[in-house]
Amino acid sequence: MKILYSLMTFLIILSCKGNTDAEIKTAPTHSKTATEKEVSTSTKDLNETTSVSEVTFNDQLYDDVYEAYLDVKSALVNTNATNAQENAVLLSKSLDGISDVSDTTRKAVKTIISESDVAKQRAAFEIVSQDLEVLLSKNVASGTIYKQYCPMAFNGKGAYWLSDSKEVRNPYYGDKMLTCGVVDSEIE
């Protein structure tokens, strides 16, 4: 079993390293010497996909949380720190109505709000993703949430996120490796 898992991980890493999708273009404001603090002003939404799974929850509060979470993810896919901050404010407000949100999640959302460095926002987003997976999965009424995984995120440690589409749009790498990752599971 370990051999199969190792082989699968190796193949995922290999496929991500060779990700040279011709449609992926560096945003016009992207500079080779820019830091992760850079804010993309590209008009093209890199998070756009051809299909979206509509999800409803047992309570409107969870719909609001999920929508705000997806907006933060979209901002990170687009490497837009300011937009991530703005959407994290909405996520924070939507989490206020839910009592079983951990302090860890609330702190990670506040980090996204206070940080202008996309790398630090992405690290906090990983924590938010882990915690919201548990919270949201218990409350899905209909539809599918896609749990996606990038084995290369955070120097090979790997990281998960939630998506409303089977099509991978990587919030940890943005336009650098937009489609690096796999659908790990479906939450229904």
C-alpha cells in the first residue's frame, strides 16, 4: 500500500512540475522580480471554470460562509492580496453567526485580513480550508463540494482547499501553477 501511495504521489508531483498549460498567461502587471506582496490587476479571472456545482446547506449561514470562502479562494488564485483581504472580512462576518467555529479558524481569517503578503495569506487559507471542510461537510443539503489537493504546496508539504468545480484552480500557486492539483474527494 505504501508503494502505491508513493507512486501516486510521485506521479502527481511529476504532472504538476510539467504543468505548462498554454492558456496560462502571466498577468500584465506581473513582474519577474515582483514579490508575493504583489497585487494582480489583471482583468482576466484565473479562477473561472466551465462548470460549477451549486451547493445548498441546511442553514443559510453556511451558504454565506461557503460563498465568502470561495471568494477568498478566487482572490488567492488571482494573486490579489487586497481582494483576499476584502473577502476575508466578509468571511469573518459570516462566521460570526456560527458558534462551532474554532478560534484557530477565526485567527487564520484575521491573518488574511491583516496581511498584504499573499504568501502569508495562503498559509492562513490552508488552516481555514481544513477547518471549514469539517464544518461545511456536516451541513450540505444538496450539491457537491470538491476537496482538492496540491502535493507541491508549501515546499512539498501539500495542502487542500475546497472548490465548487472539478476543474482545479490552485489558490496556493495562482498563475504560476494554476491547474496543479487533483480532486481528492467529493463532499455531498
